[in-house]
Amino acid sequence: MTQHLPFPHTRIAVVSITRHGIALAGRVVAALPGARLFAPEKFAAEAAAAAPGAAACYAGKTAEQIPILFSNFDGIVAVVSLGAMVRLVAPYLGKKESDPGVVVIDEAGRFVIPMLSGHLGGANALAGTIADALDATTVLTTASDARQTLAVDLLGRELGWTFEASHDEIVRASAAMVNDEPVALIQEAGSDDWWLGHANGRRGPLPANLQRFARLEDVDIARFGAVLWISHRALPAELAADLAGKRVVYRPPVTP
């Protein structure tokens, strides 16, 4: 079984718009420290019973609550149909670097579906935590997670690493990973526990298309579709042109 690390935020809104869904939403709130339940005011009694001390009810349409939730929460969990939630959030979508993670659960509590910001917004990790609590099935559609390969934009996240790359470089490196192109990974710093401790959980061996190196200068850059460099060093000027557009640089915390 895949091991899921906890969602790294506590600002989580759990939304339900039906009486039966609210009971399920209460179970989700109980599994997520700091989460709050949002429901229409006509179900105030049910919401208070499902999530004592953590329920908030609203007047008017659910659609009017979405921009508020987008602004104030890191994760949104909706016991709402996937199609309805797509329509509700569509007017407020920004960038995957800033949009909250959004997860949808069917009212029977059988399937947990990350629908927005699966990686950077943490929706995949959030879905895994919820699925564990509900004994439900997580439906992952991001290619790297469906295939259990390396998610370039999550490498080292749980270890406090940051990365330096443009949007296009992340896209190129991610495509190289999931399309089985040769990818070089050079680790000159940081913990080695970035695979089995992966932010979305991993099992099995490293991807076959990933080749590891100890120094950036040891890599024949032209042979690889992407280069993932874990280091505290500045990028060597003589390699900058060869690496342009195909490199992602990871910065582990510097320990005293």
C-alpha cells in the first residue's frame, strides 16, 4: 500500500451541500486537524452535530462562497459531484503555484479525487490522507502518480527543499520523466531519503530512466532530456548554456 504523508497545511475547508453529505464531511473534518466544515444554513443543525465546534454555515448560494474559500484556505474538500465542482471553481482559477488544492469526494465516501493543484497545491497528498481515514480509493490522474514515477515538482518537498526552475523547465522535465526519456539526477547535497519518503508516497525501485550522478560535471548533458541537480552550489557559468531549458535545481536547507 502506498504510504501517504500528511497534507502540510491546516487551513482546510470541507464543503457539503446535502444532508447526507454533511455526515461524511464531519468524518473528513475529524481526520484533518484544523479543518472546518462549511454548509448551507438550512443544514445548521446537521453541520453542528457532524463537526462540533468546527462548523460554519452560510446564507445564499454555494458559488458565492468559492472566492472566499480560495482566498482563505490552502485546501478545499468538497462532498459535491466532480462536474459541479469544476463549474464552481472555474471562474476563480489562477496558477497552479498559488491555487489551493481541491479534492472531491462522492457522497458514498468510496472515491477521493484530487481535481486541482495535485502537486504544488497538495491535493494529491490531501486526497491520500482522506482516503486512509475513510478507507476509500484515491483516484489519481497525474501521470507521475498514476505510474509511481518521480514527480519533478515534489522532489524533496517533504525534506524542506526548494527548487529553481521556470514553468517551462518544470513541464519539460516532468514530460521527460513520464515519457521514459533519459533523466540525470545529480545529488551533491541533502538527504538521500527522497524516494521512499516522497511527498505522495512511493514504493518499488527508482524509475529505470533516472540515472544518478555525484557531480554535475560528470554528466554528458546532451544525452539527457532533463537534468535534476540537487546542490548548494551556484550554477557553473560554463554549463549554463547547455542546461538552459532542461534543468531543475533543488536547494536543500543549509545546516549549520
